[in-house]
Amino acid sequence: MQPSSQNSDATARRRSGKLIAGALTLTLAVTMQTGVLVPRDGGNPAFVATANAAYNPYYYPLPNYEFGRAPKGGLARIPAPTFTWINGGSTDRPAGAKFSFGQLAPAGAEIDEHTGSIVFSVPDNAPVGDPIRVDVTVTFADGFRRQVQALVYVNNGDAHTLTAKYEEAIGNPYLTVYSERPTFVDGYGRSKAVPAGTRFAKALGSNNEATVNVETGEVTLPIPANAKIGSVIEVPVQVTYGDTSTETAVFKVKVEEVKQTLAEITNPVWQGQEVARGTKVIIANSGTQIPAQTKAEVVDKNKTSIGSLGADGTLELQIPVDAPIGEFPVTVTMTFPDNSKKLVVVKPTVVLAPDTPKPLPQPGPLAPVPAPKPEAEQPAPQQPAPQPEAPGAPNTPNTPNTPNTPEGVPPASSGVPEKCLATAIGLGIPFAALLPLGIAAQVNIPGEDQIRAQFVQQVEMATAGLQGQNPQLAAALRNAAHGLSSKQTLRALGAVAVLLSGAALAGGAYAACAPQATPVVDDFVDLDEEA
């Protein structure tokens, strides 16, 4: 039987390949269409033709959820799916893809439409070991869809296989008790590590003032002042494991009678440290715990309140701006809830702030300088008789030890009068005091008048030696010293300028006293008038 051309054309539009019938070979021309296979519930996948070759199934990655585990009665968390190509290569989540639940999903389940992550509560009666199925539909940006399943297997959780335990503690009224971290054991009593992600919280219904560290499980419990001796205070703690299973552990404290006063058993320690004037400092307590409801008075040596005691035992001090430099004792008087008292002295060290200039030193009293004793004048040395010049020896010196001098000019004496030297030294010492006196006048340091009086007295004593030899010069030096030491001169010229002026006066006294010198009294101006 030979196929008609009409049938052959219809077949060609539907099939591809070669037909072989006996010795007859017929080549068929077909029209290929690009499309995708869309899964259908209860039947074969449907073929959906598309006009864009980019919609080929190989361009749609496959979503993959990892198997999850959750305890019955707990919370199941399924992370976002990963994507792989049909050939197995991994890829990123396609842009614009949206996620939604399919036909099967637990009641109350939630899905993130952008990432595909899922959260739901596992029923309390869910069979252990059975999976919970969650159908997810992934809709790509062009409308193409893929179906995928996420499975969560139910187990008993860590709360079923582990037990958290607290060691029982002993406490006293007014004091605070701190627990150790809880330990974990399995059903055989073997110690186990804390499961990753475990968190702790104060259980609902607890009516005490305890606090629980969310990460370590450590409990802090203040014992009430009216706690009954011999009673046991319980603090229920909810333990939530990383798999969301939960259990309740209990921290117990037995109340015992305080056999000593709180002042006897409380020994706080506040270490002294360097503090700057006008600043606030907080010093931690490195000693024993201070009972709650303790009252404290914090004062300095003048009984002025300068601080307070914090509820956590820290000491807060406000250093006065005029506090003396050095050790600064602070007295802390504590009155405990049982009315016993304790006094502790803290010794911070007050220092200058880094940007505070250091104060100038206080000038001390000047030591009196004795007046130079008058001495008898020494006779001038005899000049050796001139020797006749040897014939043929012109320009021979007149004396073997003296250079030639012009005719009519007597040779100068090589000695320095001791009286002149003593006068200059005697004036130089008090004039050296002009520097601290000038500083005192500039910054108003106390003791300025005392320094000035001693300076004038020493100048009087230094010029006493000149009184008999040159009374006019002595009077002029005294007047100049009075002028230099006046407040007006010191403030106008400054310490360094006045010191240089004093040095010039001492040099002038020496020059006026030296041999062959003519004192010029007019050169010593009245500085009081000029100032």
C-alpha cells in the first residue's frame, strides 16, 4: 500500500524522520516547533509551543529544597531553594521568579514569594519519622511554571533527648545570687555540649526579680529582705534549642540566715586612679558585691558631697575644679539594709589636665649679701728707671716688660681695684633677683613686696663701700635701684628687660670706680619718673 500524497503531507506536518516500508524509503519534511513540556496532574506533560527559542526547557533551571527536620510541636524552617540546570550545573535564582504554595501545604504555613523560604508549625500529634510534604510552584518572569516539593521529617527534637540542669545555690536576704551556666545531659546521664543556637529566657509565670542571660543561661536573683529562712526560691528558665524544641529548667536557691552583719561580710574595693580637675570619673568595684538598698554618702575631706554609689557598686566622683594637685582622699560611708555601717576611703590622684599650663614657681627670700669691707689703697707700683739706648738699636722698648707708649701718656695699671670689683659683685647679686621680681609683678604672685624690700636692702649694703670714695655715685646707684624695683617699671619693661638694666648698672658702677674713670652721675636716670 502506497500512501497518498495528502496523507504524506499530513504526516509530514506531524512527524519527523524516515519511514521505511520494505524496499521503499520515504523522506518526510516536517515543521519543528520550539516549546516546553508543562507537567499536568493525573496525565502526561502537555506540550506548550512558544515563539522564542529562549524558552527552551534547557533555559529554565530546576528549584531544589533540602530535606528539613523539626520536632513535633516545634517550628519548621525551610531555607530558600537552590537552582540547577538540567545538566546539573548550579545557577542563581532567576530574576523575577515568584514562589507560592501548590496543592499541599500545612495549615498556617508561610512562604516568602521572593526567596521561597518556608516557615510552619509542626502539629503536636505529627508522627515521628514521617515527612510533611509542602508543594511549591515557581513562576518564572515569562509565566512558565515548575512544580517542586519540600519535605520536613518529624523528630522528637533535642528537648526530648537532652536535659538542662542548674546547680542549687545558697543565698542570704539582702544579697544577690548568681548561678553558673546550665549543663546538659542525655537520657543516659552523659554530659553533652550545648546545642548550637540554644537560647534561654525567663519562663512565663515567674514572679521574682530574676534575670536570665539569653545566650549563656546564667541567672541573677536578688534575695528579698523578707525572704523566709529555710525556704527555696525557684526560677523557671525556658530553654529553646536550635531545632526550636523547648523545655523548662529550674534554678533553685535555698535561703539561709545571715550570721554576720552586712558590714562585716561586704568588702568593696575601689582602686585609686589619676583624675583631672573638674572632671567626672567612674570607678568600678573590684571587691565583694554591695547589697541592694544600701545607702551611701560620698564626701571629700571638707565633708562636701562629691559623688554617689551606683546600684551596681560603681563609685561616681565629680572632682572639683579647685581640687589640690596630688592625693585626694574621698570617704564613702555605707549604711546597709540591716543598719550596719562601713566606711571606705578611696584615694584618687588629682593631676593637671593635659592642656593646663603649670603654675610658675613661688619666689623664695633672697639671702642678704654683706657689704664689701673697705681696704687700704695700695701704693702704685714703681716704674723702673729708663735705660739708655744701646748704640745701633733703634725702637728698643723702654722697659723689658712694657710695650711702647705714646709720649705724655702714663702706662695703665695692670691690677683691678678690689673695692671696685667687690662693689660690682655686690650689686650683681641683688640685681639677679630682678628676674623673679619681674615675674612676680607680671603675674601677681604673692610675696612681691617682700622680695622688693630685700632687693633694696642688699643694694644699700653693696653701695656702702662706695660711700666714702664716691658718695655721688653711691647715691645715684641707690636711686636707680629703687627705680628698677618699682611696680610701674617692672610691669612696663618686663622681667628680662629689667634684669638687663640691672646688669648695666652693675657694669656702670664698676666702670665709674675703676682708675682714671670719671663717674657720670647724669647717666643714671630716674626710672620712677620715666615709668
